[in-house]
Amino acid sequence: MLRVGSRAACVACRNLVANNMGVRFRIPLQKLHPLSRAIHHRYSGNCNPQRPPHRTAARYFTSMSRLPMRPPKPPPGSGGHGYQQQRNFWVARLAARLLKLRYILLGSAVGGGYTAKKTYDEWKEMLPDFSEYNWVIPDFVWELSEQIDLDKLAKALPEMEEIAKLLPDFDKIGENFTFLKSLLTSETSGDPPLKATDSSAAVAHEAGDKQYKKSSDKEKIDQLQEELLRTQLRYQRMLERLEKENKELRKVVLQKDDKGIHQRKVKKSLIDMYSEVLDVLSDYDANYNTQDHLPRVVVVGDQSAGKTSVLEMIAQARIFPRGSGEMMTRSPVKVTLSEGPHHVAMFKDSGREFDLTKEEDLAALRHEIELRMRKSVKEGQTVSSETISLSVKGPGIQRMVLVDLPGVISTVTAGMATDTKETIFSISKAYMQNPNAIILCIQDGSVDAERSIVTDLVSQMDPQGKRTIFVLTKVDLAEKNLASPSRIQQIVEGKLFPMKALGYFAVVTGKGSSAESIDSIKDYEEDFFQNSRLLRDGMLKAHQVTTKNLSLAVADCFWKMVRESVEQQADVFKASRFNLETEWKNNYPRLRELDRNELFEKAKNEILDEVISLSQVTPQHWESILQKKLWERVSTHVIENIYLPAAQTMDSGTFNTTVDIKLKQWTDKQLPHKALEVAWETLQEEFARFMAEYKGKDQDDIFDKLKEAVKDESIKRHKWNERALDSLRVIQHNALEDRSITDKPQWDAAIQFMEETLQSRLKDTESVIKDMVGPDWKERWLSWKNRTPDQHIRNETKNELDRLLKLHDEHTAYLANDEVTTVRKNLEARSVEVDPMLIKDTWHQLYRRHFLQKALSHCNLCKRGFYYYQRHFVDSELECNDVVLFWRIQRMLVITANTLRQQLTNTEVRRLEKNVKEVLDDFGEDMEKKTQLITGRRVQLAEDLKKVREIQEKLEAFIEALHKEK
């Protein structure tokens, strides 16, 4: 028997409780609850350490099992006193044991709870840490869940009673199906044969019952069909309502995400990534035939069949220009549809967003599309193959990429190019021959099927119909006009046209008014199909109608095709990239892979450096060049029209008067214009010289055509500032009015300038005379040259005129008529026939040489005439008015050159630099111009490498995102 509170009793009771709970806990004493430890230590002194615990436990459980439930009877003869003591002791002992059992149960419960907690903690530690995967659920969902009023959302959902009302009467349907089953059973088994003994009345009555039974059966079947149709329509409306509410909720979620509640980086959507790949492919060289192997939805159909209307219904906006019967789609339009918080549209190459909920933005978008179409069409053409890229985003829009093609025509009308029909066919075939393109074939249901052109074209490109979806438009008009509605059923079942398709759809895209909104068209379409007998009579299935079902089916087919083909296309581009990189390494191992745009930027920097070099030209260099070129331009006029006529006069007064008059006329009319022409030509020449010098400094010859074009276009655009003309005229006039030579160096410089000019003119004159008379005797003997007959006549005339000049040294510049006659007669006496005009022409050159020789000798005399000039002495031999004239001309040249240099460095060089920058900017924006000016296999190879790498990288990023979405 164990004492109450002993250690063995505690352990045994604890094990007993654990066994009864079905778990064998082994809890150390130190890990017991503090209350259990307190109970244990309270009675630990009564425990006998010498007694084995298992024996103690056995005896305890034995005594507990034998514990009497009621007091025994006292033995006879005890008198009751001993019995009373024994009874009191037994009660006390029972109470003590019961109290001990309470503590045992309490301690065991606490210990069991601790053990269970420890086991839970061990299991929890074995589980992985899911905190690293919180990114799966966006942060805005948690915040949005706190913001959404769940009670309000619950109230917005339909009540169970409403849902129950929408459900059909299952009891009635069960009765109807039981009736149908019995009917079919009876028809299958057949009625038992009537006995021969039946009367004819009974037979007639039986036939009447059967007839009535059949009519009632037909009515019940019709009722079942109508009820089933109503149920489908109720479900359809309920689904649309739930979709609308879901759309609003998604819009709220997307708006929260668009605003960036936690300022997270917004990632590109999957469809936007795919659209970027197609945009890059559209610019890629078509010779590689890789563009047509990625899926897109190609919308084809006859003209005015409703292609654009179907596309607008899918995009949920009237975004395309409209016209009654005329061709509006003149080039392919690629539309990327994606889901977003706002209903907006944007062009690929523009940053402007068009709000599709505003009518003015819709009108602006339609106008912009029409302008882009007309701009893409070349002169003399009607349609263009250039693709216009447009993206449309909005809540509830299915993600896909569609290409709207020009409508197929059968006849070329007035105003169209003669090859319009063939061009449209070639564009349509180019898109449809892509084995991964989904063909959305649009057929007008209001016209005869035999007039369709596009169905034959589609059947040629996809004879098995594995990637074609057929859409019958204007079903409302078709039902109204067709005498046999079953013809529509034949079309949507694929039994009327020779083509095959994955699916057939029937849609209604409005009443034909351009003022209809998308919502009104949807309502009209829904009302039509609800009341249409095509759907009621089972000619059309519910999933075959409405543009909503069409868009869902097309999007599903599109993404299925994308997942099946995109990785194969990535492998194709990977192989192309390897081939192109190998070709570059073999042909251009030491050159960087610069594409056309990078080469243009490099050439642009070089050209701008060359223009900047113009501002570094020294003033002395500018003035020297300007002075030299200006004198070359005006020297002939000065000598022939000013100096020689004035020098023919006999006195200094007449000489100076003639010079002043002619200089004034020259300054007012010609000199300023000549000076500006010289300055402009000098600027051009210096610009070209710097570009030529830079070319020799390790420059790539691939830029030659570009630099030449930039130079020519910049010079063409540059206009000299004409406002400087008047001020230049005043400066030149004042310079020529001054006659005062202040010092000897200026005098000597004027004489040197005059001497150089006269020597140059004399040399030119002698060269002209030599050409007139031919080679002299030395050249004839040494070089074996002979004179021509005309040169022989000229030589005889020259000799005769030389004798005349020797006789008359002061002869005037012109021959008198009698002198011409005398010379001609003298020549005829030597058998030389000569014309009087030839005599005068020869005299002009001879007198010119004679005059220049005399002027040079007079110039030598004037070298010592500055003293007389300074003191105004009059000496016929040292009167040097011609020196003063040349000093005036020289001073005018210096002042003009200085003025032009200031205008060049301060204004014109900067304006030219500005023009060059504008030309480079214009060329940089004109891809066609860059293609013409930067050419070669090296450029094309670098372009292909860049495009292939970009396509491959975008494809790989798209594939990775596609796998994550899966």
C-alpha cells in the first residue's frame, strides 16, 4: 500500500494518465509544471526511497482496484465502538486519497500540455520558412484588403434568394425528363399488337389517344427548349453582371497598383513585352524571313465586311477612321491589347496618351491614324505595307496582338492605283503565310456568300483550317433579309464555304451608324440574340455569338499559339546571332560592332569638331585670305575699267576726276556685293579645307558621303547677313576717298603693290600675244613646232603694228581708221590678207603691253617721288597719281578684309555651326537619309547583329515571364 503523495504514486499515476490518453509521455521531473513540482515536493518526504518504484506502483494500483465503495458491516460482538473508530479512519483515508488523486490529475494535465506544446514547437521548426515567399502576394493586396468594405461587398453580391430564382424548377424538369424517358421507352419497345378480337372503335380510339399524346409531347419539348434558353440567358446576364463587378474591382486594384502604393517598380506586362518583340521584328531585314514566324492575329476580310468594327468591339473603343463605302484602312495597323487601369491608347513612337473615354480624344486619335496612313502611302499608290503600331489598354480587355489589314477588293475603281488589288493581296498573303499567325476571317453576313473573295484566299493559305477563326458579321441584317435562315446555320457550321476553321462565330457590330457608342452596340447585340430565333431554334449555339465570346476565344487561341512556337523562334535567332558574330570576327576582327546610328553619332562629333576649328582660325589668316581673294576678284575691273581709262588722260586733274567718278560708281553698285561673295566663298573653302585635313587624321572613309552631304546642305541653308551690306559700302567709300599717304613705308608698299599688279598683267598680256602669234624661231627649231596660218597672219600684223608703235611712242589706245587702212595695205603688199577687226584686236594687246611697260618704268621713277608728293611739288616726270590710286585700292582691300573678318568670326561662323547642327539633327531623324549616306556590308552586318541580339534578349525575357505566369 502506497502512502498518499509518495514519489512512486506520482510517477505511476502520471504514467497511468498518459496511457489512458493514448500517448506515452516521458517527462522529466525538472520539466513539470511548477504546480506539479510543488505537489511533488510537498509529499516527497513520505516517499520511501528503499522501495522499488515498479513494485510500489503495482501495489498502489492493486489497492486502488480493491478500494471498497461502501463501508463494511461491523463484526458481531464488537459493540460498535471499534467499528466507529475504524469507520472514521476509513473516511479520512478515503478523503486523503481523493485529494491526492485531484493533484495527480492536475499535475498530469499540466505536464501533458507542456509536452504537447513542445511537440508542436518541434513540428513547427521542421516546416520551411515561408516568409521568403511573401513577394508572391503583392503588398497592395494586403493594404487593399484593409481598405475594402467587406460588408459593402457582401451586400453588392446577389442574395441566395435571387440565385435560387435564377435556377430552374428541378422538380418540373425531373417530371419532364421522366415523361421523355417513358416516351422514348415506349417508342423503343413498341406497343403490343392488338388482338384480332378488338373492335374497330377501340382501334380508332387508340389512334386518337396516340395523336393527342404526340401533340402534347411536342408542346412539352418546345416548352423545355424555351425554358432551357431562358435559363441560359438568365445565367448569361448574371455572368455579365458579375464580370462587370469584377471589372470594376480589378480597375480599383490596377489603379492602386498604378499609383504605386509602396512605390514599387512597375513591371512590363506580358503582352507589352511580346509587342516590343514584334515592333523590333517589323524593323528587321525581311531577307532573313524571321518576322513572319511569331504569332499574331491577322484580321482579313472583304472591303466593308466589318473588320474594323469587330476590332473596335474587341478593343472596346471606336478608334479607327470610318467612311461609307470608301477604303479607309490603307496600311496594316498593329494593335496591342492589354489590361490596364485606364482606357487609353498610345502610338509606339509617341508619348501622347489618348483617353478613350473622351470623345475629343477619340476624334483626335482617329484623325492621327488617318494622317499616318496617308503619310505612309507613297505618291502614285493607294495602299502601303508600312505598319502603324498602336497599343490600347483598359479594364477587362483581353491580351493579344491584332493586325488590321486593308480590305480585299475585287475591282479597282477611279482614283486608285492600277496595282491596288494585287498590292492588297500581296500584303494579306505576307501576313497569312506565317505558319503561326491566327487568321481572323471576317465575312459579311448581309451579302451573298458567293460574292466572298476572302474565303478563297484564306482557304489557300490555311487549307486545313488549323489556325483560322471564321466570323460572320451583320447577322441582324442577314436574318432580316434571308428567306432561309438555315443558310446562316450552314455558314457557322462550316458547310457552305469551302474553307475550314477552328471555330465559327456570329456577331452584330451595331446598326451601321458611326455615332453609335460601344455600350449601345453591346446592348443592341445582346437584345438581338436574346430575341433571335437563330438562337431560340438551336441554329446557333450560345458560345458562338457576341463579340465577348469571340474575344475570349481569339485570346485563348493566340496565347496557345504563342506558348507552342515562341521557344522555337528563340532558337532560330540564337543560331542567326552565332552566324553573324562569326562573320564579323572573320572580316572585321579589330573593329567595334557599331551600327548605323552609332556610326552617325561618331561622324556627327567629328563634323562638329571640324566646324569648331573654324573659330580657331587666326585673324591674320582670315584677313590675308580675304584680301588676296578680293583683289583677284576685282583686279580686272580696276585695271580695265578704272586705271587704264584714267591713265589715257593727259593731265593729273583729269586723271583724278576720272578715277573718283569710276570708284564712286564701282562702290555704289558692285564692290560690296563682290566683297560678300568673296567672304562667303572663303568661308566655304576654309570649311572644306578643315574637313579635308581632318580626313587624313586616321578617319574612317565610311563617313565621306555623309560629310559631303552635310557640307553641301549646310552651305545651301546658310544665308549671309545682308544687313552688313550697307555698312560695308560706307566703309569702302570712306576708304577710297582718302588720298593722303602719311609715311614712306605706305608709299613704298603702294609702289610694290602697283609694280606686282602691273607685272602680273604684263605677264598675262605677253602670254596672250604669244598664243596669238604662235611659237618663235627658237621653239620652232628646238621643239619642232610650226605656226598655223592664222598665227602667221597674226604674227605679220604684230610686226607691222610694232613698227607703228616705235614711230609713235605716245600713241593713244585706239587706232584711227586711216591707220588701220595703212597697216592692211602694207600687209597686202606682202601677200597677207587681213581683216580690219583682226588688226584692231592685235593692236589692243600690243598697246596694252606697251602701256604696262611704260607704267612699270614710271613706277620705278616714283620710288623716289614721295618727297615731291609730300610737298605737293608739280613735276611732270614725278607726278605719281597712279601710285596714289593703287594706295587707295590697297587700303580699301585691307579695311574691307578686316571688316569681313570681323563679320565672319563674330556672326557667320557661328551661324554656319548652327546650320551644321540643324542638318545633322535632321539627318539623324531621317532613317532613310542615314541609310543612303552610311552604307556598306560592315554597316549592314552590325545592324543585323544589333537587331538579332535585341530580338533574342527580348524573346528570352518574354519566355521567362511566360514560364513564371504558368
